[in-house]
Amino acid sequence: MLWLGAQLTGARCLLLCLLLAILGAQPGWAGRPKALPCQQSPTKLSCKGAGLHRFPEELSQGVKYLELSNNFIRNLSESHMSGFGQLEHLDLRSNQLEAVSGAALAQLPRLRSLLLGSNRLDRNYLANGAAFGLLGNIEVLDLSANNLESHMAGWYLSSLPTLKKLDLSGNRMTRLPAGIFWSTPQLSELNLSNNYIMEIEEGAFGALEELEVVNLAFNSLHCISGFSLRQLRVLNLSHNALELFVSEEGEEPYLLQVLDLSHNRLLYFPELPRAHYLTHLNLSNNLIASLAPSSGLPAALTLHYDEMGRFNGSSGTAAGLTRVANLDLSNNQLQLFPFAFFRGLSSLHNLSVAMNCLQDVTRETLTGGAAGDSVATLQGNVSLSVRFLDLHDNLLRALPPWFFDFLPQLETIDLGSNSLQPCESRGGDRGGTSGGDPQGAGPCTAFSNVPQLKHLSLSRNNITRLQPYAFNQTSLLSLDLSENGGLALPRTALGGLELSLQELWLRGNQMGDGSADLPCLGALKSLDLSGNRFSLLPAGLLCSPLESLDVRDNNLPALAELAVASWARSLRVLWVAGNPFSCCGLGWLDVLRAARVRLPDLDRALCAYGHRRGNFSAPLSSHPWGPCPRPKGALAVLLVVLSILLCLGYGACCLLRKGQKPPGCGAARGSNGGGFVPHPRTGQAAKEKPADGDTKV
Ligand SMILES: *[C@@H]1O[C@H](CO)[C@@H](O)[C@H](O)[C@H]1NC(C)=O
Ligand SMILES: *[C@@H]1O[C@H](CO)[C@@H](O)[C@H](O)[C@H]1NC(C)=O
Ligand SMILES: *[C@@H]1O[C@H](CO)[C@@H](O)[C@H](O)[C@H]1NC(C)=O
Ligand SMILES: *[C@@H]1O[C@H](CO)[C@@H](O)[C@H](O)[C@H]1NC(C)=O
Ligand SMILES: *[C@@H]1O[C@H](CO)[C@@H](O)[C@H](O)[C@H]1NC(C)=O
Ligand SMILES: *[C@@H]1O[C@H](CO)[C@@H](O)[C@H](O)[C@H]1NC(C)=O
Ligand SMILES: *[C@@H]1O[C@H](CO)[C@@H](O)[C@H](O)[C@H]1NC(C)=O
Ligand SMILES: *[C@@H]1O[C@H](CO)[C@@H](O)[C@H](O)[C@H]1NC(C)=O
Ligand SMILES: *[C@@H]1O[C@H](CO)[C@@H](O)[C@H](O)[C@H]1NC(C)=O
Ligand SMILES: *[C@@H]1O[C@H](CO)[C@@H](O)[C@H](O)[C@H]1NC(C)=O
């Protein structure tokens, strides 16, 4: 309602809004949708949002699928249920259901899927739960968002031996008592997200041998200390308050494939020695500060969890996780990137350590210590199989010279928002950290001679000058150098990329004419030059078979017709808004139009023309028009006079328009000058609760 109010203006709207607000305050009014008619096909009847207050009187023979969601049905009783014997799927989500009679359910012998989410089944739960005993063939049950407390949920589940898939998300459960799933032995998929569960009694899942997928996201769990669900394939524990995750001891393997532990309070890498099938492990948004074995555990924690004793020696390794392909460690507090730690992850494909506090990279083994990580015995070959490595938003000032040697399959690396300076190539050999001190500004990182690398981002690294041949012998396909304020690109900087580079970003670099001396990039298809101060496009670009070009927010009075003509064959899309184009030099626009190049922001682009009464601007899209000098001749004079008149009209029009120019037109693009942004620790599990005993799952 408020939002609507903000969109409208004027007293009339205010009145309307008041009226709406009053109406909106009436119970039941705001959410009431306009009634829609039912739609029927031979086996399916859909009365979604049809304004129904009661169950349909009767059903034509053969309907198997009945959809009654978003209505006002309060009560499911036998008096309405004739001819429903064929029904297999009943959707009653988002009604006001509070009473379900056994006699009614007894008339649905074939029902396999019953969706009752977003109702009021916390009411009459004793009678309703007893009625559920008659759901003889039910396989899918949705009881989400029904205000159910743990004991109510337990009661509803007390005899559903055929149930396979259960949704209890969005209720008010606080614990899972030991026997809660005893009567649903075939359960394979269980959604318990968005509750307040802080305790899982030992054996709660004990009887569930078929259990494969469990979602416990958005609960209030503090600790999983004896994880023993060897049958599970997917476990989602994101958005809890977990400080510890330790699996049970024993030799049997776990079948777990996907484990999401993001958005918790973990201090250490979880203990998963026998999770041999794990492929996805998400540890983002935790408090992991070290991957070293955790001998330096805070004493308080050691006392708190007896299981911490198990941390001696064995932990801090990822041994056994040989199938993990995706590991997300973003948004933690790591200061050191230890190659040796990841070596056990022999299938690792995607690794993110973005948004940490990485300052250094090491290939030695870590040994824990209260004072932080220290390094021990030198390791030999610590090659990783990683292809996508995300290290953006860290504090890296240099990468060691061997860094890329141990990433032989690396294709993509995001190093944005660090403080790296690429070294000058010394031909063949890689200089490395020791090598350079390009501007007396500290160590540099060698990016040349990394033939495997295809995509590199060095945006927001405060790079002010690129050294010659910085990426020689690298065959990069894409390179992002955006938001390095004041960057200078000498002609030789991109030397060696002439035949490979396809995409180049130089956005938001405040580069002026002459600061981008591009070589002839014969493969370049996509170039972003937006947010700079170019009044001339770099000459080298004439070589490139550009398909996409972005020159927004620069100082361009015109585009060179010659260049445009040479691109016209390949160019497909060009962004131009935010430049002070001259209205009297728009020949380039005609060339582009003739070549059918797409100009997505043409209606936001303006051109300017001078007049003795002042300078005016007009939308570029209104071209052709003519206040500009024309060839001599009587006709021309007439034209000029006409044009001036026209132009005055336009001018007035544009002055009026100027006031309501869309925001963002010509506005500088957002950038934070690089460097490290402190962790915005977004709400850990919002709900607080007393810390008590361990939870055995
Ligand atoms: C359910 O509806 C029937 C018929 O409309 C009514 O007789 C019965 O009292 C209702 N039951 C509940 C628990 O509201
Ligand atoms: C579990 O419930 C949440 C909230 O209702 C929903 O967003 C999610 O898709 C469900 N997950 C599964 C696996 O059903
Ligand atoms: C886990 O649940 C959260 C919250 O519902 C969701 O964003 C995330 O994608 C889920 N993770 C997996 C691996 O499905
Ligand atoms: C990990 O979780 C975060 C937040 O829930 C999500 O953005 C990210 O995509 C997940 N990563 C993986 C590899 O699943
Ligand atoms: C911890 O280390 C001690 C001594 O090295 C060992 O006796 C003990 O079994 C270890 N505890 C566990 C749980 O491995
Ligand atoms: C790695 O991430 C990329 C994109 O980020 C995705 O396309 C790819 O499927 C992921 N690889 C694996 C093995 O999951
Ligand atoms: C490390 O070993 C792998 C194969 O085991 C090999 O491909 C790679 O070249 C080696 N790297 C170094 C730097 O020795
Ligand atoms: C660039 O690479 C070529 C080989 O592709 C090599 O011959 C040349 O010496 C290198 N130049 C520099 C300055 O590193
Ligand atoms: C960028 O580098 C200059 C010197 O090279 C330094 O003075 C400045 O503080 C750096 N800015 C950031 C945001 O790191
Ligand atoms: C019009 O623009 C030109 C150059 O852009 C400037 O020199 C001149 O002073 C401007 N005239 C007025 C009246 O603002």
C-alpha cells in the first residue's frame, strides 16, 4: 500500500491511497484475489483462485488432479465428497483449512499427493491428525506454513507408512524428538527449512533408511557433532548457527553428495573423512580463519564440545574428499591460501575463496598454532585440478612465481578487488614476485607464459600502468581491467594477445585520449570502454572485428565515420548514451543505421548544438534534423531558416525535457576504488536460542 502511494502523486492519489489503506485494513480484503473460473480437462480440474469457500459439489468421473489452491476453504468434510474416488492429486495450498474429517479422506482411496501448505492446520490438530491415518496411499504431503509446533507435526505423521516426500518448512518446530519419524519409514525427501529447530534428538532420523534429501536451512542449530546419516545424498544446513560439524566415527562410507553449510558460524573445515561421494561442499559465509589443523582451538570451545578432542591431528585435511568438484569458501576469514590443503581434493573443479582476507599463498603444509598459521615441511608437487578459481575481494599484493605452475588446468581466475600489479614479461621465463618493482610500488605478479589461462579479471586492483607484454604467451580470451582508475595502457601492454583476445573490459578507468594505445587486436569481438574520458576512440581498434562495443559515458563528440564504416560489417550492438555528441556531425549514425547495428540506448543519448541563445541538446533518436550549416543555394538558405525555427522549437522542448531526464543518463557508474571491503556479516541465523547440548543427527 505504501509502495503504491509512493508511485502516485497528488492529492487525488493520496485520497485513493487512504481509501485503499482503509480497505486494506479490513480483514480478508487485501489478499482476496479476483475470482477466476475453473479450468477443466478430462483428468484435471483447476480452480486456483476461483473464490471458492467450499469444496466443489461433485466432480466429473475420471478427474485425477484437482487444484483448489488460493481459495477460502475451511473445512474438508465427507458431505462434499462424492465421486472423488479417482482423485490422485489434491492441491489445497493457501486456503483457510482447519478441519479435515476422516470420513472425507476415506473417500479418497487413490490419493497419493496432498498439498496443504499455508493453511491453519495447527487448529484441531488432534482430530485432523487422527483423520490422516486414513491416507492409505499417500506419498507426497505438504504441511508447510501451518503454524505447526513439533508435537503437532509429530501427531500428523503418526501413521503414514507410505509417505515418501514431506514438506514441513515454515512451521514453528523447535526440536525433532527421537520418535517423530518412526511411522514414516519410507520417507526419502524431507523439508524442515524455516523452522526454529535447535535440537535434533539422537535417533530422530534413525528409522529412515530411504532418506536421501534433507533440508534444514534456516533453523537454529548450533552443532552437529555426530553426523551419522550415511544414506543421505543432499543435506542443506545453510543459515543455521553451526559452530561445529563432525561426522560420526566408523569405517562405513557416507553417500552424501551435496552438503550446504553456508551461512553458519563454523570456525574450521568440517570433519568429513569418509564422505567419498561428496561433490558439492558449500562453506561460504562462515568464520573459517584457518585451514590448519586446529590445535589452537579456543579453550572455551574445547570445553564446550567434548568432540573437539577428535580434532587432534586428523582434522584440517580434506583427505578423502576425492570427488569434490565444487568447493565454496567465499566470505570467510582466511588469510592464507594453502595449496597443500586442497591437494587431497583431486577432482576439484570450481574453488571460491572470494571475499576472505587472503594476503598470501603458500605451498607448504600448515601446522596450527594459536598465533596463526605457520608453515612446515616443504612439499613437492602440489598441483591442483582447479579450472575456475575465484579470489576476488581479498588483500593479495602478489602471487608467487610458481602459482600458475601448480594450476595446470586453470582456465578462469577472478582476481578482482585485490592489489596485484602485473609484471613486465621478460620473454619466456616468468619473472615472479621477486622480479619486479614496476613503479617502486611493491612486488608484481607474472601473468605471462600461462598458456592454460583463458579468462582473467584484474578489475579494481588499483593498477595504474600495465607493463609491456604483461600477458605475453597467455592466449587470453577475455581480460577485465575495469575500475582501475587512471590506468595507462602503453601500446605493448597487450602485446602477445593480438590473435587471441576476444573480450576486453576497460570500464570505469577514467582513461583519457592517448592512455589506451591498443595494438591491433585481430580477434577482439567485445569491448567495453564505458565510463572513461575518451574524446577519440583508440586508433588500434580499426583492426578489430568488433561485434559489441560500449562507449557510454565518455567525452565523444562523434565517432569516426571511417572506423564505424570498417566495423559496420561485424558490429551488432553499440551503446552510446552519455556522450556530448555534436548534432551537426551525425554522419556516423547514418552509417550505423544503414548497417542495421542495434543501438539499445539510443533514446537516452543526446546531442548538443550551439546557438547564439545558448547551447541546446536534443535526443539523438530524433535525427535527422537540421540546425546545422547546409550547402549554398537558395533552397539551402530556406532550409537553414526553417531549421533554425525547428531548432528553436526543439530547444524549448529539450529544455523542458532536461528537467526530467532519466536518472543514470550520463551518470558515472558506481565503483569503489578497489581495495578491501570489510565483511558485511549478514544476519547469521536470526533467531537466538540458548546454547545447549550437542545435536546428534
Ligand atoms: C465442516 O463443514 C460442515 C458442513 O459445512 C459442518 O457441518 C461442520 O460443522 C464443519 N466442521 C468444522 C469442524 O468446522
Ligand atoms: C523447502 O521449503 C522451502 C520453503 O518453503 C522452499 O523454498 C524449498 O524449495 C523447499 N525445498 C525442497 C527441496 O522442497
Ligand atoms: C539450501 O537452502 C538455501 C535456502 O533455502 C538455498 O538458498 C540453497 O540453494 C540450498 N542449497 C542447496 C545446495 O540446494
Ligand atoms: C553457496 O552458498 C551461497 C549462499 O547460499 C551461494 O550463493 C553459492 O552459490 C553456493 N555455492 C555453491 C557452490 O553451491
Ligand atoms: C587424540 O590424540 C591422542 C594422542 O595423540 C590419541 O591417543 C587420541 O586417540 C586422539 N583422539 C582421537 C579422537 O583421535
Ligand atoms: C563450475 O562453475 C561453473 C560456473 O561458475 C559452472 O558452469 C560449472 O558447471 C561448474 N563446474 C562443476 C563441475 O560443477
Ligand atoms: C605436478 O604433477 C602433475 C601430474 O601429477 C603434472 O601434470 C604437473 O606438471 C606437475 N607440476 C609441477 C610444477 O611439477
Ligand atoms: C612474447 O612471446 C613471444 C613468443 O610468443 C616471445 O618470442 C617474445 O620474446 C615474448 N616477448 C616478451 C617481451 O616477453
Ligand atoms: C592505489 O595506489 C596508490 C599508489 O600506487 C596508493 O597511494 C593508493 O592508496 C592506492 N589506492 C587504493 C584504494 O589502494
Ligand atoms: C556552448 O558550448 C561551447 C563549447 O561546448 C562553449 O564554449 C560555449 O561557451 C557554450 N555557450 C553557452 C552560451 O553556454
